[in-house]
Amino acid sequence: MTIDPITLEVLWNRLLSVANEQQNALQRTAFSTVVRESQDLACGVFDTRGYMIAQSLTGTPGHINPMATGAKHFLAAYPAHTLAPGDVLITNDPWQTAGQINDFTVFTPVFRGETLVGYFGNCCHAADVGGRVLSAEANEIYEEGIRIPIMKLFERGEPNQVLLQIIRANNRLPDETIGDLYAQAACNAVGAKSLLHMMDEFALDSIDPLADEIIARSERALRNAIRALPDGRYTHEVWSDGFEEPLRLCVAVTVAGEDVHIDFAGSSPQSRRGINVVLNYTHGYASFAIKAAICPEVPHNEGAFRPVHVTAPRGSILNCVEPAAVASRHLVGHFVPGLIFGALAAVIPDRLLAGGADPGWMSLWRGKKADQSSFLFTLFQLGGTGARARKDGLNTTGFPSGVAGVPVEVTETLTPLLQTCKALRPDSGGAGEFRGGLGQHSEFSCCTDQAWAVIPQIDRTRFAASGLKGGSMGATGELRVNGQLGAQPKATVHLQSTSLVQLNTPGGGGYGNPAQRDPQAVLHDVVNGYISPETAARDYGVVVNYVGAADSLVRLPEDYVVERLYKN
């Protein structure tokens, strides 16, 4: 089958529309804030061979890519001839999909009559899966909650009531978790209906030829971009806070013709705590990093994975083996793109970010409401991204995960938590010709007279994001209780009714020599509260003095005098 370019473009955009409709259905029917507000999800459409053709607009690489590469496990467990219309498959096995048991992947075959024509898949973070509550404190996966092998969630349209009863019996938030599973099944059904309508409209008996063309073009585009890089072996290392002790993460990126080989040999051994990363998750963020660095416009599908080859020593922190605890694998896995960018900076520094806050901060809050019922709430917060070769870093923006923060109104409506402050964190972005993105400062108290607790999952409290091309490091993150540092940033913190918790997310590194930053840009940062006048003078050599009216409620750039202390 030959598809002319115009028809191909029409069909490609229609597929994207179908995938986005799938995602919209999921977000609008989901019960949990994790899916509905934070968009900790992935949606995609697959051909009959399990090759991902297209993904929806929103989604994290830690869900999308492991879901895509994990499709082979679903097809191996349930070949096409064992499936029927109305069947829906499910698993949360970390080594088969997204690396932690809180992530449920739901995979649905699409039938046109009695013929299987494709699949829809999605992956979402569940509100709860039992165990000791999502944290990094477990010593093996059996402590982390219920683990579901690949099985049928629905069979010929009928829900697997035994499975749902088991999940409900092992869950602190059964309505949210079960509700999300129904939403995941429903969104795949919405996608399937739209795909079948598209096939009818364009008289397509199969989507496999369309998939071949889309995947081949993606693969060709990425291989061409790789071929433009100089062949060679490029290395880098970074450090993570770890749990009891820091972790060393090493990478060697070898460019050979039109292929990239990424090896994480030299990285720390797997931990006895729940910060281990399965290879599927490592591969997901590694392949994302290559595409983002050299060919971000290429569609994200099977073709974008094929030129990227990922290895890590078995039993290392980035290729852990069972029964390793993995619940907080993102705290290490999110370092992978920045680690690879650091290696590629030797050849394409003008196309990369400086070091960023990397792991998005996730915290779980639990306690009693005024009516003595329990609450368990998951909160995402974001630090700053690294600066770019021609632009400042982004403030409080998720990278590489892409999750969104939770609005204060949602937090305070669903829980007795009171967020007394949420603001940008001044001086947290690293200095440079282009400044690193800022983190955020937030404060939390609880409105009841009961004891409560926070389970932080945070990093970069010891090792700051690095600058690039002479830029300075960003600020490290902080967890403070009643103004004091010292709490373990990955362990449960038990709080009194009067406790005040402060979470200060890290900032991104700067790019380029700070002495070359435009003084007007420095002035803009001071006026907007991004940096203090003291930082302007110390880090940029720019003195900013306010000369306007002392009682003015609004201070404008023209109310300041700017003087550079030294010449470039």
C-alpha cells in the first residue's frame, strides 16, 4: 500500500486527534487528582504488532515510553487469537511497564467485526495500591503494595469482579483507585470508537500500512539527526542524594553512524531502599533524551526508539533486579535525561539545557479530618529547569516528567491541609548569561488538632543542578519543619497538630558567563523579585538602586538606576 504525502498528513493528524480524544476522556472521567489535575498519565494507539504509532498531547516519558516498549509483554501473555471484543488487559508489574506498582497500564484490543485491527493503551498513577504507602522506605517490592500480573480487567465486556474486589480490599482509597481503572478502560473504548470511525471514513481495512509509513519516517528522521553528530564516545556523571548515601550515575553515549548506544556502566549498585529503577524505565527516559536533544519535532513512536540502544549493568541502580523496591524510582530515573545532556554537551552545547531540578517533587500527606475519617493526598511540585543557550530557564516547570502541580484550591478542598504560602523562590536560579529557572517556596499546616504526617519524595537537597558554559549552579532544595532542616527527605516525617512544613524546590543551573548578562535583564529580574539586589551585584556585577517614591505600591523599571561594576 502506497500512501501519498497529502493523505498521509491527513491520516496522521486524524490519529493524533484520536489519541487526544482518548486522553481527554481519561482526564474528564478520572477520580483522582493525580490523573485529573497533575496529568500523571500516558495514552497511545498501537498497531496489531504492538508498535506505538502515536501518543496523546499530554504524558510523561516515564509512562509513555515504558508503556510502548512494554506492549510486547501484553502480546506475549495474550496473543491476538486469545482475545475477543470487550476484552481489556491490565498490569502494574514494574518490570513489564512503568517501573512502580502504583502505575497501572490498561491495554485494550480493537476489533472491527471479528478482526483485531489495533490496540489502545494508557498508563496512570494510582491513588493507592496498599502496602506501606508510596515511599522510598521499603526494602523489597513485597512491602510496596499489591502487584498485578498481566490479566484481564474485562472479559467480553464483563468486569473481572474478583480482581476488583482484591484491589479494593488492599486499598486505602478504593473508590478513587477503582474509579480510575474504569476511566482507563473507558478512555480506551473512546479511542477505539474514534479509530473505527476513521477507518470507515477512509476505507481502511488495516492501520498497519499507515503505521509502517509513520514509523519509518520517524525512524529515518531520527537516524538522519544522529548521523549529523560527530561519531565518538561522550561521558558524564552526576550525583543523586540517594537514601542513606549518595548515588553515582554514570553514562557513556556512543554515536556510531546512525545509531546511539547508551551505557550506564559505573553507576552505583541497586539500593536496599525503594529508589531503584527498572531497565524499561531507564530506556524510556534515555530514548526520550536523545529525541529531545537532537530531533524534538520527530513524532514519538516505535520509530523513535529503534536507533537508541540502552544498556546498564544488571543489579545496578538503573537496572535493578527483583525483589528490589522501586516505588520511588522516579527520584533516580528523572536524572537520566540531564545525565545524557551532560555527555552530549561536548558536541552540541547550544542545543541543550543546563542542569535542572530534575526529579519532580512528590509528597504524600496523611492524617485525620475533623470527622475522624482518614485522608491520603498526593501532591506534585516543580523546580526550575536549566537555562538554554539563548533563553532563561523556566520557573517551576516539570522536566523531564511533564507533570503539573496541584492547585491550592484542590488541595484545600479535598483535605484539611492549609497552604499558607506558594511563591517563586528568589535567587534559586543559577546565574548565567541566561538565568536558571526558579524553584518555589511553599508552606503547609493542618487545620485539625490531630497528628499528621508527610512522606516526602524529593532530591537535589545535597547536589545542586549544574550550570553550562560558565553558568552557576542552581539552589539546592530544602525540607523544613518549623523552620528547621534535618528531616530525611525520603522518609516519613511525623508532625504535631501545630507543625509547619516548608518545601523549597530546587532551581535550575545558569547558561554562559553571568558577566555577559544584559544589565536590563538583571534589572527585570530584580523588579520582578526573581533575584535580590545583593545577588545582582555579587553574581552579575550589576548594581540596582531604587530611586522612586518610597511609598509606591508599584515599582517600575524606570524607578531604578542600573550600573555595571565592571566591563565584559
